[in-house]
Amino acid sequence: MIIFDNVHKAFGPKKVLRGMNLTIPKGESMVIIGGSGTGKSVSLKCVLGLIKPDQGTITVGGQNVATAEREEFLAHFGMLFQGGALFDSLTVWQNVAFRLLRGEHKMSKTDAKEVAVAKLKRVGLTADVADLFPAELSGGMQKRVGLARAIAADPQIIFFDEPTTGLDPIMAGVINDLIREIVVEMGATAMTITHDMSSVRAIADKVAMLHDGVIKWTGPVAEMDASGDPYVDQFIHGRAEGPIEAVR
């Protein structure tokens, strides 16, 4: 579904991606791990066409991201943002239905709210939450609303950017389980970037280790602990000593 082919991206003298190669099969959940500043978020933004690679190509469903018609192309995606990114001035249901109320095929408010309430229920929130504002919700509830918005239009591909950031361990576990259930239920292709190893083990079919702008290792999550790769081994065990230099 998603193919990175020798993707390079630099910002001035700072080389972030240095020849990234990765294939994400249709219907699989790929989690990209790696330290801060290794290019995880940049790779995601490149897929969405928000950042243009300096070299190499990215294809989604066989279509080159660089030449795709933007509105039609983006209709295939859903996204759960790291900080929730809910609109404070909109009610919960309006946040969830944001895409449904806009564009060429926009729904009526009545139909959009009905879909939004159904998606809220899918992530474990009751209908009475729909007319509240984000500020009236806990962090965990806001994350659920963000997840409901990500799946509102039944996308083929869903991106998860650090999905458990700011959550306590119990709520993080709840969100991880929800993400896994929904991705499997929808048959969607998922691309997640995270530091949280509990998320990796709960969400991933396959794992890719991104370091210094290239994929160092990729394989099934079940093989991660015995990968034999020094970068993966150091990262998943949180060791200070190893090929990944700790910033002091």
C-alpha cells in the first residue's frame, strides 16, 4: 500500500532522511520506532505530501504522492495526531465530523452528527459527549475523540502519531487496544510512529527501526526481541550504551 523508495530529505545542512526504503503491505499495521530527531515525523509528512522529498519516490496504492490530485488523494487517509489537535471552538461531534461536513461530497449536519455519534460509541464514548466541547473532556476522552475523527470517513489508511503521549499507563493500554481492534475491524493499513514500546507490542504487525535517516531493521513484531540488530536491541531495552548515541 505504501512504498518508500530511496527517500532523501534535508533541511539546509541537516540531513534527516538519507535513503529510506520501506514497504507497508495493504491491511498491515507498521510501527516505525526510533529516537527523537531520526525522521519519523518527516517520513509521515512526506507520505501525506506535506513535505516534498529531495530525492526518491513514495507511492500509495501505486500512485506517486508527488503527482497525486490532493483532495482525492487525502480522502484515503485518517490521522490521529500526537496532541489530539481538536478544534476548541467546535463541539465534539463537529470535530469528529469535520471532514464529513466539507468537500465535494459533504453530508447534511443531521447525517454527519449521526455518523459522529456512531464513531464515538465505537471508541467507547456515550452520545451525551457529542455536544460537549474538548475542554470539558479528560485527556483520555480527548484522545478517543481524536480516534473517532480519524475513522469517521472509513479511511483505507490510518496514521497514528505518538498515540499514547500524555496518557497514564492504564489509559494508554486502553487506547492501544482500541487502535488494534479498529484497524483489524476496518481492514485498514496503519502506519504508527512511537517511542512507547507497549504501543509497539499492542499495535504492530511489523516494526521498522529508523535511525540516522535509514531503516536499520524491519520484521514481524514477534521477531523484534530476537532481531539481532544492535540498534533495535538498544532501543527496545532503553540502554544508554550502544550504537545509538544518547544526547547528553
